[in-house]
Amino acid sequence: MADELWREEREFWLAGVAEAARKLDGSCLMAFASKGIMNRAAVVAALQSAPRWQEVTLADRASIETDEVCVLAYHATARRAGADTYRALCTTTWIRRAGDWRILQHQQTPV
């Protein structure tokens, strides 16, 4: 299961807005140093106005999982066109809802 979610996690960084939004649980919360705590609606709005990442590497990966929840922790290195390389320590909590995996929580701490 974790291998599938590592692919989903990478895809979340790189996917278009509609695909990224589809992965978010209705009660999703995200925390960013630059934007604070955001609910699902705020995350979707931010995705619509921000350029998407062109590449991302997920290193130092760790995970814990149950049948219904999986927490991913990693060091992300990401790039956008015309911007400096972004590096952050991240956690994402995925939850299984009606058989589909959705992002319940995501947090980034820039390093």
C-alpha cells in the first residue's frame, strides 16, 4: 500500500489543479510556514493561483500504515520554472474513504 501512496504523493506535487484537488479529503487541513493553516477550500484556491511544480524528489522516506490510514514523511526537493529550488520536510496523512485514498493532512517545514 505504501508504494502506491508514494506514487500518489509525487503525483500530487506534479498534477494539474483538478487532479490534485481530487486527492484532497473534504476535511483536509494543510500547514505551511508561508500561508498558515488551510482547509480544503483554501488549498484548492491556492492551487489555482500558484504555478505547479515541474519536478520533485521525495528523499529520506518513512511511513507508517494501518488498513485505513497511512502517514508519509519525507524531505522534498522541488522546482518550478524561474524559481529557486524549494526544500522542505513534509508529512502527509492519507485516509481510505469508500475504497479511495485521500489526503487528510499535509504539512511542510522549509529547510
